[in-house]
Amino acid sequence: MRAAHSASVLRPAGVVAAANRDILLNALAVMIVVAVPTIIAAIIVAWWFRAGNAKATRNEGFVYSGRVELVVWSIPLLVILFLGGIIWIGSHRLDPSRPVQASPGIRPLTVEVVSLDWRWLFIYPEQGIATVNRLVVPVGRPLRFRLTSASVMNAFFVPRLGSMIYAMNGMATELNLLAAKPGRYAGMSAHYSGEGFSDMRFITHAVPQRAFDLWAEQVARSATPSLGAGNYAILRRQSRDRGEYVFRSAQPGLFDAIVAQRLAPAGGPPAVRSATDAEEK
């Protein structure tokens, strides 16, 4: 994947991704503080108590020392407390359903995401449009994603914007993110969902608000099809087509109909038996 579409979690482009990176680096720092001195101490002890060192004294009758036990058990206990505190605070601060704070007066943009076999459908209810395998979002505006699956369980992940979250058939999950700077960021499926799983990739285009409004207006005025129950039935068929498509309008309530299964779910990936299984049958 080209650098422009880098999926590195160490190069955050959003506030949630930056907080995730901080948790990772803080946890790493805590472990290094313990691991490095331990490795150095192990090397020094092995060198000092080598067979050829006549200065090293050994207490062959040593059985127990309360001080040694205190040191040996207090270090891992402190590590657990530090790591537990970092994770506990981070997990509450980065709760996927918790809205991202932004400048006063800026309303979140809602994007409804449907995981298909094997592509992504993005519905913009406020703008009344929809796209396939193309996610366009405004920079600096909170993003509220509502996610579901038309088939098997999947996972939505844009590493440089923030946390991963599962999309499941018959229910809706929520994820709040914010793109801090313009760019094109790789998005992917992070959960195996059949033979086309590796093709479930898309590019997230983070653009200024004005550019986003212009793009949405152009899509709405385009000669592209409308997305309703009929076209959705076509989309839910299994396909490894990675092409990007837009729909000039989207049927209101389509996402909720998918979640409530008023629109029949897809059949899911076919069961594939190995040659060995077939022979056993």
C-alpha cells in the first residue's frame, strides 16, 4: 500500500487515533522501565557469579528472605497497577459510543455503514446520498458512525483515524471519530468474513467542510442511480468488485430497515469443505 494510504497506527490523523497511540506508547514505556533493568541485572548476576570469579560469595544455606520476596513481588504488582490504570482510563475516555469533543456549534456528521460481502456501503442520511467503497468526511467535524452487517460479522477499521469496531447482522453499533487533518487514509475489514475478505478495502477522503459540501451536492445532482430496496438487493450479492460507486439519493430509513431485517439479510459466504473432509464423507 502506498505511503499516501498508510495504515500505520503510529501516524495518527485523528484525535482518537492519537489517544490510542499514546496508550500504546505509555504501556510500552512502563514495560521497558521494568524489562531493561531486569535484563541488565540478569546479565550482571550471571557474570558476577560465574565459576571463575573467586570474589563471588555464595550462601548455600539460603532459604528465604522477606526483603527479596517483597522486591520480587512488588515490581510486577506495580507494573500491573500502572498498566491497568492506563487501560482503565483509556477505555473509558475512548468509549466508541462517546461523542468526540469539537469546537462549539459544530454538529456531528452521521454516516451509516453496512458491511456487505465483500464491500462497504456508506449512507449519508443528512445529505440523502450513498456510496460504495468510498468514504468522504469533513476535517475537524465529529463523525458518528452507525454500523451493521448485511451478512456475517465484520469489523470496520480506519487505523489512522481511530478505533476498530464490529459490525453485526441484526444490530447497530456506534463509533465516534474525528479527522484532524486532510488526507487519504486506508480503511479495511479487520475480521475474516470469507474468501473476499482481503478485498474489503476502501479509501477515506478527509477534506475541508466546504469541499465536502460541494462533493455531496455534486453527487446529489449526478445522473447516478438511487439506492432503494431494489438496488440494495443487488448490492448484497457476493462480489469482489472493489470499484467505487455513488448513489444520488438513498431511501430514508434504509439503514434501520437493514438492522431490523425488514430487508432480508444476505446468505453469507458459502461453506467450503476441504478435500479431506469431502473424502471422509
